[in-house]
Amino acid sequence: MSEKSLDPQDWDTFRAEAQALLDHCIDQMQQAGERPWRPMPEDLQAQYSIGQGGDVMARLRRDVLPYHAGNTHPKYWGWVQGSGLATDVTAGMVTAVMNSNCGGRNHGANYMERAVIDWTRQKMGMPDTASGVLVTGTSQATVLGFAAARLRALGAEVRKTGHGEVQLTCYAGQGVHNATRKAMELLGIGSDNIRRVPLVDGQMDVAALRALVAEDRAAGARPFLVVGTAGSVDFGLFDDFNALADFTEEEGLWLHVDGAFGAWTRLAEPPYRGLSDGIGRADSIALDFHKWMYVGYDCGLVLIRDEAEQRAAFAARPVYLRGKSRGVASGDPWFCDYGVDLSRGNRALKVWLALETYGEAAFSAAITHNCELAKVMAAEVLGADHMALAMPPVSNVCVFTARADLNAAAQSELNTRIALDLQESGDAVFSTTMVGEVEMLRAAIVNHRSTKADIVSAVAAVAARASVLSAAE
Ligand SMILES: *Cc1c(COP(=O)(O)O)cnc(C)c1O
């Protein structure tokens, strides 16, 4: 009977091919500035179908690597897309070779994940009673935070019985990310039970929040959760976390903070650092490493203030998963008791390697620089004919229109065309967002490769495109 292992029959060939590919990959990363997004040719799409075989190494170089999503490019500021790190290459190699399942048991990756969580907890200013688990991203972290919040409101029974007829209500600022809606839907609470709290000076109005909570209580609903935002997706705004924590402590509500990217202002220099003051008073924080800590996709984290509450919400181990006092199944805690996933990849290693290689100070400087670049962009906009800002940037997000002198519909059409044209030409990637009636250009700078010159040339490209398109009307 022949053996069926999938290991290479010829390790020397595998080694030579892999080493050549590694060189090619490092070249591509080094040349990130010359490689903007480009659309994938249609005939190539068919070639991805399974069963083509052939010279797979050549296909990777020719047909796969060039068609990345563009976010590695220094002039990519669309949506909120992390730019990646060279350490991701080496971390990816080590991660693949170890192939750790981080759901539990006793092995190195779990200790590393604990170290990454503990470091982040300290940076956020959460007490050492807090716990956490690495997840795909803030969307999943939000679901976990809300599930723990619900358990505090209704007790552990909710895991068995569901929340039945109780009408749970949640409160979030007008600019809250869609992840809150999805989490409310997934937990069966329903997105109609999100109350949108108006903003005053870009922050949730606590007086309005208080009134909404009182109104819902009077109507028989069960307020359970306030969602603060550290870095709103449209404008990079921050709630006042001390004010929110004072309120939620007084009212016995759970405070969750969506800090997907903005939580990392904790590492920034003043004045940006102050934006997230008080975030450590939250009951849970959802954040991403793959955005403003620049590590490769995917990696997010939920932190929960009280480890007992996290375990109460998620721990459930059938007999076959019971821990042992020694051997492979020893080790504690098991991360499967802290979230949804049983089998989990090793997301910690790339974060650990980045921090150990570059040091916290380098992240601090890059994050601060991104905020400064948003200010540079704003200054360029203000200095250009006809352009205008939606508002002065607070953190790393700059939103503007190319032609404030046109009516809303014409501005929207022009801004959208400019965004798409510059994406396709490879000059720069802006996304767009609505500001009142106007669709505007938006840059969220979570890119350690961006320079001041990149910002200046991109705004100049917007101006040039605006004049070409306006002249053509
Ligand atoms: C990106 C983002 C999310 C969702 O995070 P994912 O990592 O994409 O799941 C939630 N909130 C804000 C403010 C975001 O920017």
C-alpha cells in the first residue's frame, strides 16, 4: 500500500521554489509605492478555477500577486484599510509552519496571545481583571461584547432560554458603525432597538442619552448597552468616554466602545492621545490590529473588563474538550471559553513580531504622523481653489469636496467621478461619504507608508481632475 502524505516528494525543489517566491514577495513589498490597485482582467478570473495546475509558482507571480487590493500602496486612504508590515511576511511563514490551533491546550501560541492581549489591555487602561480574545475584526468583537452585555443584564439563564419577550435597547451616537447594527441583528435583539443619540460637537449628547434611556424605561423596555465610538468611520470623531462611563455607572448600563481604529490614539502623541481618554473605563472595547496597527489581515480584539463575565458568556466545554492537569490538554485559559470559535488560527504572532521588531515607539510615531497628515491634507484643501472641508480633521480622517461652488448634486457627481478616476489611474485612493446632501471625498489615513509629498500630490491630482471634468461639462 502506498503512503498518502501530501508533503513534497522532493523537498529540495520545494525549498528552492519557496525561496525564490519569498524573494519575489519581498520585492513586491519593497516596491509597494509602484504598485497601486489595478482591476483584474476578466480572462484571468476564469483562470482561478480549480484544476488548472501547471506551473503554479509562475501563476502565483503572474496571475495572483499583482492583483492585490491596493491597500499596500502609500496613496491608499479609502474606507479604513490597513497597509501591512514587512514582518507579516516572516510572521506568516512561522505561523504556517507551526499551524497552531489556538482554541486551547498547552502550546506557545496561546501564551503569545495572552501577552498581546495583556499589552493591549494596559495600553487601553483597563484593569488586570480584564480578559480578551483575538478575533477576525471589530465586527466579531462587537458581537462578543454585546453578548456579554446581555448576559450581565439578564443573567446566565439567557444562554439557555434566550431573552424572550424582554425588549433590550441599546444607545449609540448618530455616526455609529454598521457593526453595531449587525451585532444587534445577530443576537436576535433587532436593529430597531438601537436608539440613535444626536451628537453635540461631534460627541454623543449625554443629556439626550439620559432622556432616551428614561423614556424607554418608562415604556417598559430594558436599556442594557451604550456604544461609544473611538474614531467614527465617516469623520474620525470620538465620544467623551469619561462622560459616558459616568453615565453608564450611574445607570447600571454596559459601556461598549467601538475603537476599531481610533482606540490606537492611545499610542499617539498629544493632542491626539487625549481623544481616547477614559476608554479604559469601558466594560468592553472592540478594536482592530489590521487597521491602525498596520498588521496584515485579519486581526481584531475584544477586551472585557471582567474576565468572569467573559467566561460566563462563552465558556462551554463538552467532555471531549475537558482540560487535563498535564500533557497537551493542560494549560489555562483556553481561548474557546472566551468567544465563539473553537478552532482558531494564531493571530497573535504577527502582532507580537511587529511590536518586538519595530517597538511601541515606532507605532506611536506612525499613528501620530497619520493624524498630522490629515491636517496637511486639510491645509492643502483649504489652499486650493473651490475646495472645502466637511469639517476640520479631528484625528486621521479628512473629508472634503473638490468644488464647493457647485450645487449638491453636481458636487456629488463630480466628487464620485474624481474618486473613481483616481482609483483607476493609480494616482490615489479616496472613498466617498455623504455630508448632508453632498457626496464628498474621504481619506482615512491608517497608512505608515504615506508621506507629506503623497498627500500634496494627491490633492493636486484631485484639483487637476476637477478642472478637467468641469471643463468637459
Ligand atoms: C472597520 C470598522 C468596524 C468593523 O471592523 P472590521 O474589522 O472590519 O470587522 C467597526 N467600526 C469602525 C469604526 C470601523 O472603522
